Amino acid sequence: MEWDEPGKEAEDQVWKAGKTVKWAFVAVLVVAAAVIGLFTIFRTHAAQATVEKAFEMVEQGDMDGLMECVDPEGQLGLLWEEDEELRDTVLSFLEDYRLEFSSLSFATRSDNEAAEVELRGGRLNMYSAGEEDIPSAFIDLEDSDLMFYVEKRDGDWLIEGVNYDIEELMSGDGFFPF
């Protein structure tokens, strides 16, 4: 059977539409594979997300929120609970200064239940209370060598400790070791 001119035109349109649908399907598969691949390769480890949240809580001056990121039975949790002078010093500092972190970068090594999250870089701007425009100080965090020890407890990743002696830092001249 031979198609007349309108029938041939309709057949060509159906063929082109089918070809377009096939290419659209291929494009959707490629995009989906790329997204899944990126999330697999570049996803943030849950332990690192806990450390990032801790930094956010410090920026907000939310010590209760920060302590939700800390293992109450770990080095930092026990120190916070037992050392009232340390608590007062930290809380006073956060009343006097607003901290702003930017461009933080981390490296995370982990196994099933424990991780080390190393602060690799970033910047800390400190503002005196009430001052919004000009930082009182800024600190380049690239050479801080700050390591967070994070452990999985009841399904949540919590900060157990850091590689600095917090009590010694608080008793010294500088609040920050870097």
C-alpha cells in the first residue's frame, strides 16, 4: 500500500517524534547517572556533616546546639560537664565575640564506627560584640592541624574529642592554638 502525501508526512512526523523520545530518554539516563555519580563521589560523610554543623552552631553562638554534636561521654562532653570554669570562659568569649567561618574544607577518614575529620583550610573572622563591619581579628585555618575524632553512637555521629588539650589552651594566653 502506498501512502498519499498527507499519510507520508504523518509517518515522517511519528518517526521523528519516536527518535526524539529515544534521545530524550538517553539524555535523562545520562543526567541521572551523572547526578548519582557526583553524589557518590562528592558526598559529605556523616561524621564530617556533624563537624560542619558544630561550626554552624559556634557561629550562631548556640552552645546547646553545639553540645548536641558532642558525645556526652567523650573527651569534650565530659570536660564540658565537669569544668565549670571552662564553660564560663567559653560562654563569656561567645558573648564578647561573634565568629564567622568561611571556605572551610575538611578531609575525612573513617571506618564503620569512628572517623577523623581534619580541618584542612578556611578562614575565621572574629567580630567584637556589636561590631558588624570590621573584624577584630581573622585567622587563616589552613595550618591549624585541627583534628576532630568522631564516633558513631546509637546511629548518630558525635564529636568525641580533638587533638588539642582544651584545658591547656584555655589556661594559656591564646584562645586559639593556630
